[in-house]
Amino acid sequence: MQSISLVILAAGLGSRYGGQKQTDGLGPNQESLLDYAIYDGLLAGFTQIVFVVRESMMPSFKEALEARWESYRSKYYPEACFECVLQKIDDLPEGCEQPVERTKPWGTAHALWAARECIHEPFAMINADDFYGRDAFLRIAQHLTTLDNHSLDACLVGYPITRTLSKNGSVSRGICEITSGNLSRIVERTHIETDGASIWYKENETVKLLDDTEVVSMNLMGFSSAIFTVLEDLLTNFFTEQIEGMNPQQLSAECYVPNALQSCFERGLSVPVLESNSVWFGVTYPDDAPIVRDSLLDLVQKGAYPTPLWTQ
């Protein structure tokens, strides 16, 4: 069976949450959402897990690797391996220059591109601060084993928008348009809100209602390793079209992975949207944490996960 990798984007600053939500203890025994992602990823058959982190996080990640994950992996999944890579603000495609005013990296597309030297096989990517559900990992892992890694390929797992919102503030989501099971368009909306009855997003000071039937990407996507060429082109165009000539107030722009999917089907590639019965949840704001704790406790009580998670 073809080897597959899992890339976990864990370099986010967590500014709205107010802390390092990737490793915040939310499970019954202080497990993080990252812990559950690693557990489900290994169970689903990923043989390489790559963590994309920022430099200030590297010591805590290496500590967690040695204290919890590495001993469990070596005992139960000796064929698998872990790697850490840095998302560095000045790691840019040739010809792109970092503006001196810029103080943070360039978004999820840039974070994924940081893993380019580690990945040589089909892979999935996820956010470190989301819970995707085991079935979602199993579905995308099964799909990835069928890919031809010598050509460009991609897929994603979609979730109903109603299951991905926060009552505590706005969120960013990639809204998908789907035709015959394949993605036909994906648009990143960076300010989606709900009051429990309606869902809307804001764009250029305009409010636009959504109809609550939308399917969104939560950054659980799969690719052949050929995607890194697409990402490099995407980042180069991003700098050429959006960054050069911007004033410092505009330099918060980011380049998102959904733009890479858009590039894929603009090149004529069919991008299947995989169905899953998994429930998604995550933390964007501090008040989301109690909901996540209750959800994880419920899963443990139903026997979906052991407690503590990393039993030896």
C-alpha cells in the first residue's frame, strides 16, 4: 500500500483565543486537540506526520514529542515517523522579498509550502487546533492511497457550515460550490458570523446572508506532492499582485490553501469533496473551550478514545 503523510499546521498565533490553543489541555486528562489529531492520524494509517511550527514553539513541540508521542509511536506504530519544520517569514519563493514592515508569516498556503522538502508522497493537511473526527481521517487516508503521486491531484473533506460556527464571534471558512461531487469553486470568507437563527459574512463593509446549506472546507485537504509547485506559483503571484507596493496598513494580507484548490480546478483537475459522518469542533475564542471540553468528554465516555489518551 502507498505510504501517506499528514501535515499539521501548528504555527498559528491564536490571537483571538489569547493563547497557544494548539497545545491547550482540553481533554479529560489535559489532552490537546493536537493530541487527538495525532492519535487518529496514526490509527488511519499515516506513516509520516509533519508539524509546521513557528520558531518560538519548537522547544515545546520537541518536549511533547519526546514525552508523549514518540514513545507511543515507537511502541504501536514503529513504521511511522514524526518531523518538525519551521514556518519562517523570510522563507519565500525566489524573487520574492519580505517587506520590512511585515511581522508575521503569510498564511496557510505559506505554512504548507514550508513542508515541501519533507513530503514526497500523497498527503493530507489539517489545522492543529481543530477536531476533525476519526471517520474523516479514515476517509481521506483511504482516498490518498489511490492517488498517482506523479501527477497533480487533490481532494477535501467538507463539513456543513452550521456545524462549524462559533457563537462567540466571527470565523474564517472556505465556502465550497460542489457539482456532481466535485469542487467547482471555493472562496475564503474571513468574517462569518451567526446569531443562531441566521448566518452571514461581511465583505468590504457589506453584509451578505448565507442560506445555512453551504458546505465549507475546514482545511482537511489531500494532495499529491506535485501541489508544492502550485503553491510556489501561488505565493509568487500573491507577492506580485498584492504585496508589492502596499502600504504598511495593508500588509496583513495572507495567502490561503483554498486558493491552491482553486488553482487546481482552474487547470482542469477534478477535486472530489469527500463525505464523512464526523463531527467537527474547534476553538477560536476562549468561550469555545468549555464546549470543546464537553464534546471530548462525551466521546471518551462513549468509548471512542481511551483516557488517558496516550496509554502505554
